[in-house]
Amino acid sequence: MSVSLWSPIYWYGNYLRLCFFAAGLTSQITNLDNGKTTIHFWGPKFINTTKPSLVLIHGFGPVPTWQWRNQVTYFAPKFNVYVPELIFFGQSTTQLADRSEQFQADTVAKLMEKIGVKKYSVVGTSYGGFVAYNVAKRWADRVDKVVIASSATNMRLRDSMELLKRAKVEKIQDLFLPTSVARLRTLLTLTVYNFSKFVPYSLLDDMLRMLFSDNREEKSELFDGVTIGRDNQAHVVPLNKASRKECEVGGDKRSITFTQY
């Protein structure tokens, strides 16, 4: 991917990385699965044992600096914040064949284990919600609290069919891996609240080139590997935590309801 110094998306991406640095996070890389899997993540250089740990798991879109900047800025003073790039996003990759959300979840959990974080809460959005749900389900002894946002963990096959019909595409990859400005505009219209139809073509073209061109084949395989929504049954089981908790953030007790969409 060529980078133009005239690209607003390039410069805004640099600004987002600076926000992560300013919040005390550093860019780090570690290897798992005997070197067959490489994970890039943002996290504190040293664990502050007086603060709880929080893992933010991004959705199927640009790298997590684009998705979690506001949350990182807010939560970093109160938590040890970790923001992994899921497999085939950013610099994270694997030689293994598994493409399921369960594999992504195990990779996140193994990362946390390797860097020495024994207990943490997870927040997942969209595709990251699939991953967060499985982290909590498969590694229940490690996970404290779970927040799943805008994520169809109870998705059924007919839900996917309705989305395809609404987007006027044949495959889910055609929507979430756009190859043209027109398809990117469709994606943003469906996923961004009150998205303006007046966003200029040049900006969308820059976004398409800078944010949606990497690892397209592998990301398409991730969609094929998703196990949720294969039939018209919602395969969701209760997690081992109560569906309602109280947590303390900055001295305020707040009630959090974990909602499945």
C-alpha cells in the first residue's frame, strides 16, 4: 500500500497513534503458538498492580486505534488498558489454519497470559463482541466483567440474509470488505449513525485505500470461519457471571447490563 503525504487518512491515523501514546500505551509485539502466531497490541509498558486490567477488542473494520481512541483516553488513568489487534488486522498474523472467533478468543487469552495479566475485564464491539463472548466463555477463570456492544452474538442465519438484502449484496464480504467507494458508502451508511451522504468521494477513496486494502483474502476467510449464525437457532449460553453487576469507575458505582443484540 502506497502512502501519500497528502492523505488526510494517513495523518489522522498518526494523530490516533499519538493519542494512544499520550494515554501511556506503547506499541508491542509478541509471539504465540511456538512462533506461529504474531500479535501486535497496545498496552502499558509495566503493569500497575494498583489498577484493574481492561481489554478492548475491536470490530471488523480499521485497526483499533480508529475504534478505541475515546475509550483509551478515558479508561487509561483508571485501568491497565490493553488493545490487541486481532489476527489479520494490522500487524497480527498466524500460520495456523483456524479462522474461527474461538481461535481469536484463545489468542487474546494466550496473549494476556504471556504478558502476565492474570485477571481482566473485556469489552468487545461488533466482531470483537463475538471474540469477547468467547474469551469469557472459554477462559471464565480469568475474566472479571464483560461488556458486549453492538454485537449479534445471538445472530441467526435469517438475520444475515436480511442484512444482505438491505445492503443489496450477495455475500457479507461484499459489505464489510468494500472494493469501491460506492460499497464503502453503503457500509458507512449502515454502520455509522447519521452518516452524511455529502462526504466527498476523494476522502472515501483515501479511506478505502488506507484502511480496507490489507489482508483482504485472509479477512474474507475470517468471515467464512465465523460459527455464529450458521442456522436459525441462537446458540448463546449464559456466561458464568451474573447478567448485571456493579463496578466502580473513578469512585462512582455504576450498574452495567450486559445486553445481547
